[in-house]
Amino acid sequence: MDTAPENTENTDQARTTLCRTLAPEDIMRGQHIAVLNVTNEYVDCCREGRQGPPEAFRLTFLVPEFTALRVLGVCLPFVLVEDAKEVASTLDTRRVKIALLDEHFAHRAMKKLRKPTLL
């Protein structure tokens, strides 16, 4: 029985991988990461009938859009990153949860997101 050679390109594109969360001390230059969620802190001082000193509370939000980022430098709690279009920004690891991306997936995402989109 003849078996055709497996098409590695299609197999490679079809594989499913998982990202994993990173502790701030595990973030290294050259890694590809994404922000999973952002935590903001607010002060509850305006609620009607409130007594006593204002209280701080935190709300965690999912990031509305995925962006693959490349780590350019780390000086905790700050991380210098760039996106696919080479726009640099900083992340504060006290406010964001970071995930390490699969290298193959990250390279494909960076390549695809580099291309201009038509609106």
C-alpha cells in the first residue's frame, strides 16, 4: 500500500500549542510574549451613603485584542517590548499578567501582524 508523504507545512500550521503564564522574574530578552489581562486599581470614594475613609479596590480586565510582543529589555517591574510593527512600549508587571508564546506561533503572528491592514 502506497502512502503519500506527509505535507509538513499543513501539519505544522494545524498544530495546536499552549502559551503559559510567566512570573516577572522569568521574563528574558528575546522572548515572545502577550498580555493576558490588566489589573487597574480604583478608589471607592463617591458611593452614596459611604462612611469612613476611601477604600481601594482592583478590577482585572481581559485584553480586548491579542498582540504578540518581543521583549527588548527587562528592569523589573518594567519590561520594554516591541510589537510586530516595531513600535516600542513598556509593561508594568505589577499590573499585567504575561504569557510566553510558542516560538513558531509567535514568529507567524509577528510576520502576519507586520503587514498593513485595510480598513
